[in-house]
Amino acid sequence: MGNFFNQSGKGMHYNLYTGTLNELSLESKIVINTINQYSYCVAKEDGEFRDALIGSDILLPDGEGVVLAERILTGRKINKISGADLHQHILTSLNHKNGRCFYLGAINETLEKIKARIQHEFPNVVVGYYSPPFKSVFSEEDNNKMIAAINDFGADALFIGLTAPKQEKWSWQFKSRIDAKVICAIGAVFDFYSETVKRPSDFFIRYKLEWLGRLLSNPRKMWRRYLYYGPIYVYHIFKLKFAA
């Protein structure tokens, strides 16, 4: 693990995962989240989100800005691990052992596309899913139905796509009631894997410019994430670097 960012002098820090996906144990119950420059900035303003990230069993560096910050602040050289990489790794593992995975989030059309693709690419994996109501806050009844759907299915791995920070908060709140061994908040991967949203080409990914590809493909949605929070993130990094 790498110690990433002291939080406001309170002694709290994000423990980044510095290993490879092949070194992850998927046999015991773990909650896996990701952090990027946007989620770091949002978490500074949202204590519940920050607690969920800090409380992760595994926190993946899903952003070149995070990788660079780790190098600047600690001297460690680590690799980016995206939610898409994690998703592919877990599906491959489940396929080898006839496992079961469950998707929570998105609309039924997207979930059906995910299931159809998995049946083609990972034929030994059994897929379940649940599309929760689209609302900013779930009711107690909503939460009970979601948890029941997951546990009744008997998932080995749960993928949550409720968008950040909602998905991380939800898994943090209810992880003790969820029977799945591996709980992952992977957000945009639902759209990428179902191909309802196209992931940036290999060119952008290879040259560490996936953020630019996402910005160019959907500037109306992404401008704030990269053009507004990007400079704020840089400010925080240099403030930490040169703090007394």
C-alpha cells in the first residue's frame, strides 16, 4: 500500500493499492473502490464519501493524476488500475471457477446488454442484475429490495454502478449486510462494457490520455470534472508537497 495524501492534518490517509490485479485475493470478503483526481476533490468536501474511500479494503489508483501525485509526494512509482481493468480481471477469475456476479445500477436495457456480452465472452459466469429506481436518495424499502436481490442471487462478486460518490457511500453503508465476497464500485464501466458509451480508443489509453478522450467525447458532461476540478487537484498536490 502507498500512503496517499494526509487529510487536513487529521492523520487520515488513503492507502493506495500498489500491487497487481493478479496479487489480489478474491476469496475473502473485500470492498474495492477506485480513486481519481475528481473523486479526491469531491471527497475533500464530502466527509461520508471520504470515509468510504478511506475504509476501502482495496483502493485502486484509477487515474494518471493519482499515479503522478503518488510519485511526487512519496517517490513511489505505481501503475494506474482502472475500474475496467478490475472488472475484466474478476470476470476472468469467475469464468475459471464457474462463478456468479451481480450488477446493481443502470437501466434494464444496459444490464441486458452486459449480460448478453458476458454470456458470449465468459460463458461459465452466471449473471444477475437489479435496476434500482433513479433517485438521489434511496428509501429504506429501496435499500432492502436491493440487498435482498443481491443476496437471493448468491453472488460471488457484486458490481455497483450508481455513479460516484453515491455508489461508494452505498457499499460503505451496507457492506455488512451484503453476502457477496467481492464488492466493487465501478461506475462508468457499466456503460463502457455494455457499449452504451464508447470508451476512449487504445491510442488515448496507451499514451495516458484517457481523460482527454473522455473530455473530447462528451465535453458537456466532462468539462467540470477535468477543466474545473483538474486545476483544483493540482493546487492540492503542490500544497501538500510544499507544506511545512
